Amino acid sequence: MKMKRHILLLSCAALLSPVAAQAQTTATETAATESQRLTALFAADDAASLERNPLNAMFRGDVRYADRFGDFISDAYFANERKAAEANVEALKSIDRDQLNATDKIAYDVFKQNQTDALKGLSKEIMDLTVVRPLNHFFGFHTFYPTFASGQGAAPFKTVLDYDNNLKRHKEFIVLMDRSIDRFRQGMATGVFETQMTITNVVDQLNTQLAQKTEESPYYGPILKFPEGFSDADKARLTAEYRDIIETGLYPANARLRDFLRDSYLPLAREQVGLSAMKGGEALYQYLIEQTTTLPLKADDIHNLGLSEVARITSGMEAIRQEVGFKGTLPEFFDHLRSDPKFKLASRDALTQGYYDIGKIVDAKISTQFKYLPKAPLEIKPYEEFREKYEAGGSYQSGTPDGSRAGIFYFNAYDLPSRTTPGMTTLYLHEGAPGHHFQISIAQENEKLPAFMRFGGNTAYVEGWALYSETLGYDMGLFSDPYQRFGTLSDEMLRAMRLVVDTGLHSKGWTREQAIDYMLANSDMGKTDATAEVERYIAIPTQALAYKIGTLTILRLKDKAKTQLGKKFDVREFHNQVLNTGALPLTVLEKKIDDWIAASK
């Protein structure tokens, strides 16, 4: 019966084939045309964006604009960014989304949301609260640029032209430092201030840089590592010019910013650390929540979710305390982990070797979870000493799409006695593989994606994926040791506490000390780390919310796929679906996974 029905359908199709074929051809041509127009829009926007943002181009290995730094935080810069976003939103209206294939629909939706979000951030209401605070100790060109230009960052130093381009960028960076002073002055005039705490830290950062002798400065780094083939004349000229611009340009610019912040700005900066204490801060915090999480969440709901997660994780910690036979209370167990010498390493080299060893173990097991591995290698190294004091416990710097520059997992070796071993595996999984290194590298190596999906993203997805990657340590058998398992619970606790502390600071009037005390009471963190974390939340509100919100979404989608697909569920394909279209807004990611589940059935 099924065979006869099949033959009948084929016969009907044959009778209708000329008309059907013509209709199908027309539909295919229409879809191709719409896809081509979308691709052309993406390409044009990317090309224009790279020209406006030459540093972004260099991170991608594109040196066409390497003689420029960029006119960041100028009125012209913001006007051009706004004009571009408005034009992109208008251009999307002329493209028929219904005619696009599934992947292009995702790209259309992400691009539209990106442009809409950009316009919100460029609105006068938001810029009046953000542009006039151009930097703090956790976010600013004053700490980014020294590494970028050091010969160990993204800027290339292979040719004499590369060295000369760096000198040109220095001159524009000096302009930016003075422009930052002007922006701070605008905030002073309108009553919108950074905090005394963040500005005090910035002054300290600038003092640290200014205290370095010229030959010790990161800016002098390229002179210490001339490539082979440079003539003696070029070496002599470049050495003299680099020394001159450091001593008569870069250092004086840093000193001007330092002196202004210390003498004029700091006495007027706000003492209260939360945004709720800043003019316009409540509205800004709600805006930042939605931008960071990509969801319409409220501060109170996030705060309560954090309290719930803290309680759940505390129960897991209690179980491990009992498992290892520790007789004291959980807070006493925290103190034990902070202070016992067996949980500490004796040197920076020993800490580095510890991460090398973890990397080898992960490399041997990673293919059980992933179908595709990044082409780019992963380098492991400590932060440079000039910036380590105010950095987080670890971070990731992306490599190039072609793998010619490795991705870098940075770990913090500052105040080594405060660093403990139980959290090392988890930190590597988060910042290195399969966390940021996999997510960022796999996206940017996928040349089929438009550039904004290869190289862009949102914090909730990016940090949500990295925190989710920590949970894969269970599946790869990395947490058989109860202390390493406690370490991953500690890191999960950190992300749960962030929901409580960030909202506490910025919507509930918590003090810096109150936030630090909360973190010490609910975890085994050392005071140095807890202080750095709290000061980070003060400096970049809502960024810390992204981790838990993002990972809870991915875990929920994974559970949904397991339930609905049963034996058909393949974790390697699930990870491929999550990663292969870049960092999606969480609502778009959920729609994609739902469609994949439906198709897989």
C-alpha cells in the first residue's frame, strides 16, 4: 500500500513538474537574492567598522589601518557609530527575512539586535552617563594599550613599517589621554562622577607605569626584540624615536591624566560605590542589565536568584567538607583551604607548571565532548607584573583566525600566598579550553559566518559558555579529587555570589566592605581576591551577572535536549550547535536549539 501511494505521488509530481519547477526556481532565486543582499550588508558594515576601529582590525590580523589608533570617545567617533547603526537598521527593512535560510535568519536577528542595542547605547540619555566616565581601574585604554603596544600584544612588529606605525599610534593615544580629561571635566560639570575608589586605583595604576624606567616600560619592549634583518641604521633611529616618544609624549600624557584625577577630580568623586548613588544611576543599571544578560530581567529577581543559588551550592560544599573528614564548620573549612600550605604553590614557575599539567590532561580528554577543536594553539602565561595587582584571577586574549597568533590564558600570580590550588582546574576550563578559547576560536575560524558573528558577541553567551565549560570537568573525570571538586563549587559559588553582590552594590546600597564580607563569609576566597572581585563589580556594573544567567540558560537547554531526544542526544553535536554560529543573544540561542531538537527528532 505504501509503495502504490509513493508511485501515485511521483506521478502527480511529474504532471505538475513544469509549473512546480518554475515556482521552485523562482523561490530559490528569491532566497538567493535576499541572502546575497544580507551578506553584502554584513560585509559593507564590517569593512566600514574596521576602518573606524583600526585596533579591532589588528586583533583580526588586518593591518590595513595599522598606522592609526582611532579617534575614540570623540564626538565625531560617536556620530559615525550612530550613523552606521541607523543605516544598518534601515537597510534590514528592505530584506525579506522570510525568504532567508535558517542560518541567515539567525544572522539577521542577531545583527538587528546588535544595531538596535548600539543605538540605545549611543542615545543622549545613556551617553550623558557613560561617556563622561571614560575609564576606571578595570576598563580603560591606559592599561590596555601598554600591553597592546609592547611587542607581546596584538600589534605586529615584524617590519620597519610596523615599528613606524606604532609610533604614529602612540601620538593618537596621547590625544586620547588628553581627551579623557576633557570627558571627565564634562561629567564634573553635569554632576556625573566615577567613584573615589575606582579613581584612586587609576591613579595608582598610572603611578606604577610612571615609576618604570624607560627601558622597563612595556612601550620600550619592541626595541628589545628587533627582528632579524633590521639594519643598524634603522635600529638606531627607532631606538632614539621610541625613547623620545616615551619620555616626552607617553609619560607626560599619563602624568597629566594622573595629576588631573588626583588633584581636581578625586576630591569631587562620589564616595558611594553603587550606581544607585550616581545621578541617573538607577536607569543606567536597568539598561546595563538588559544589555549584559540579553534578557528583560529586574535587579530584585536577579538578587533573589543569587541567594537561591548560594544556598544550593552551600549544601554541596557541606557534603565535601564531611567527605574529607574536616571536623569544623564550613567557614572554618574555608579558612583551612585559604591557609593550609598544602594548597599553595611556592613560586610563579610552579604555578605556571601546574597550569601546563592541567592543560595536558584536558587535551587528552576533550574530544569526548567536542566534534571540532580550534586550530589556534593556546598559550599559558601569568599577567605581566605591571598590571597584575588589579586583574582578575584569570582572563583570555584571543588569537588570530588563521592561528598565527595563539590565544592566551592569563592567570594571576600577584600575592602568591593568597593563591590556592583547588580552583586551578576550573579556572583553566573557564579561561582556556574548552571555555573562552574554544568559543572564541571556533567562531572566528568559521569563515562562513558574517564577521560580526565571528568576532562579536554578548557577555551572557560568552561568559555563560565559559562557566558552563567548568561543569564539563565532571564529564571528563577531572573532579575525582574532592578538593578539585570543591574548587569547582567554589568557582560556581563565586558566580552565584556575583548575582547577590552586584545587585546589592548597585541597587540596594551595599558598601564595598559589606560586599567583601559577604563573599568571604560564603566562600573560601582570600581577601585579596574578594577585594579585587568587588572592586571589579563596582567598576563594570552588571558584567558579573552574565556568567550565571548565561550558564543556567545553556544547562536548561541541554536538559531539554536530553529529555526530548533521549538516546538520540549527542553531547558533541549539542556543543557544536551552541558554538558554530558564534555568540548569540540568549533568546536567539534558545530558538536555535529548539529548532535543532525538532529537526533531530
